[in-house]
Amino acid sequence: MSKPLEDLKVLIVGAGFAGLTAAIECRKRGATVILFDSASSRRQLGDIISFGSNSGRIFRSWPGVEEKLDPICHHSDGLVFRAFDDDYLTTQKWGAEADWGKRFNGHRGEIHEIVWDHAVDIGVEIRLGSKVTEYFETDTEAGVVVKGEKISADVVLAGDGVRSTARTIVLGFEDKPKSSGYAVYRSWMPTDKLKEDPLTAWLADPTIDHHVGWLGPDVHFLVATLQKGTACSWVLTHKDEADVEESWSAPGYIEDAVKAVEGWAPIVHAIIRATPEDSLVDWKLVFRDPLPTWISPKRRIALMGDAAHPFLPTSIQGASQSMEDGVTAAICLERAGKANVQEGIQAYEKIRYERVHAVQHTGVTNRDNWHKADFDYVKKNPESVKLPRQDWVLNFDCSTHAYDVYDETVKSLREQP
């Protein structure tokens, strides 16, 4: 049985969740897909990553993936909020979201490996150690240069991250990342040391996953345990004005992290001090101004994921929106067909643009709701710290939406002067 994109060749740059999702979705529609990544091997990088129900439905649409994700993911039914002095504030339950779909939270590297393997299993060609040094396009093709070799295709989808080189061809100039004014200490670690301290031993309970957040002035500290109490991940977001050109991710130091929570409850200090220093990362949160466009002048190269729209972690949607990009791009290429690739790329941008920027803004509002809070007010009104869980963000099927609005979107594009 023929598939709609059998005559299309797609090059994808960057094997993050945007790139892998686009590769899987294009390949299952029959396209020839080559995915390039500069890393020399698939590395088990990262720590906790969250996928909302809007992207959970994408995982569930890939045969066998949900079953592989379940054992490694976090399964708590809520997030417990405490003040920096350890006073209990409130608990946010996720049960009301069950009708929207399934959430998947776990180790980035472990989730990534499962998605990577699925891409390979369905025939995506992944070329590691393949740094793209140049992009090019004409009216009839687009391509990349890797190790001096010029490789052409019908379209290029660039999901090469916050420091994307593809942005230059789209914008016509290089735009540099800016500091958000915040940074994160983050770690993924075994719970052995937590078990040894009576203050923290309860976090390693093998019968239940825990998710706790301690909030203070301009700082928040989130801890999650999973995998039957054997693994712990924590993130500490704090003010930081470091020059992002010097470093945006570097080894972290326990004493520096402890200083960021000076005067906080002993349990917070105990969790940080139980952390192996070689597992601690100091990650600068960068952003870029919203781009006027994600597509190149000849409309055969498109940005996706962090290359198009970096998210703050407090949005809890960066990876999910990257996956929505990948699905939407593939559907637009399917509907456009080889003869109308450029129109399909335009439709992808138009369908995604406003939604992405609206969701992106929630990262700022969520962060400020915690970091700028008056804690006298918070203790009297603890419900105020709960995360907004909007139906329009989470109860969203990007696949159905793209099919539903594609014709209308193309019609509006054709009517533009």
C-alpha cells in the first residue's frame, strides 16, 4: 500500500525531541528521512523532563512506546508545595487532568533512547558525528553540508537547539542568546545517601513516587523520586545574571547550590548535600526574542523546537511543544505533497506560531507567580502557588488540529497580497 510521502526526501538536523518526532512522523508517512546530529554517539544526557498530556498522546500513537516508557517514568498523583521554612502550603492533584490524556515524566536520556530506537526501527536513517556546517536552498531543493559533502532533499527541518546555526539562514543574521536572569542547579542521582539520613529517607520509599516543591523569595526547589525509590531528580531555580556567552551549561558545585538556599529548611540542605558533585549541573536559562519567521526565504528550510522557540522550564511545555512541531510539520508536508512543499512549510509555521508563543509566555508567568510572591500572602492563600493547568494547552490534539485547519490555513496564505 502506497504512503502519501513516498516521493519526498526530508533532511532533519538535530536528534532532540523535535527532530526525532518529525523524523518518525515523516517516515511513517513514507518519506525518505535522514537525521543528522553532531554528537558522536547517542548519549544518556540530562535529568528529569516532563511531557504533558498534549504530547503524551503522541507517544501513545507510536506502537510499543508507551509500554516501554511506563516502567521508567514518574507516577505521583500530585505536587506537594512547602514554604522555604518547610511549612506545608498545599497539594496540587493531577487527577482532574486524567480525561485530557496521559503524562510522561522521567529521565531525559532514558525517554530519548526509547524514542530514538523507535525511529530507527521504522527506518529513519540517523547519522551521528555529522555536524551541519552550512545550509542551502533553491526554488526546487534544500540541503546541508556535512564534512564537506553537499546533501540535497526537498525540505530541511532544523531542530538544532537554542544555539541553532539554521537560524542565520532564516533571519539573514546571527542572533545571540540572552540571559533570562535566572539559572538552575539540577541533578539526577541515586537515592542511596537520602536513605541514610532520617530527614530524607522517606523520599526513597519504594512504594510511592514523591514530588515536592519548596518555594522562597526568588528561588524554588523541586524534587521528584521515581523508579521504585531508586532515583531522585531535583532542580533549584535562582537569580543569575551570568554572561551566557561565557557558559550556558557547566559543572555545578554543592557549596554554591547550598548558598542559593541559605536560611532554608534543613531538609533542603540535606538533599543538596546528598548529591554526588559529579552529577550536579549549573544551567543558565537563556532566551531569544520571538522570531518574526521560522522559515527561510525560499520556504524550504524550517526551524522547530528550541531552534525556533526556546522555553523556560517553568512552562513545563518545552519538549511537548517541540513534539507538536514535529507532528504538525509532517502533516503539512503530507497535505501539501511534493509539488507544494513550500506551501506546506508556510502552513506549518502559520498553524504553530501563535499557539507556541502563547504557551511560551506561560513559562514567565509561572516563574513569576512563585519567584515574585509575597510569602505572607502565600501562607494565607496557599492555593495561589498552584500551577495553572489550562485546557487549551494540555487537552490538545495537534494531529487532529493540523488536519482540521490545513485547508483553511492554505486558503488564507493564498489570499495574502
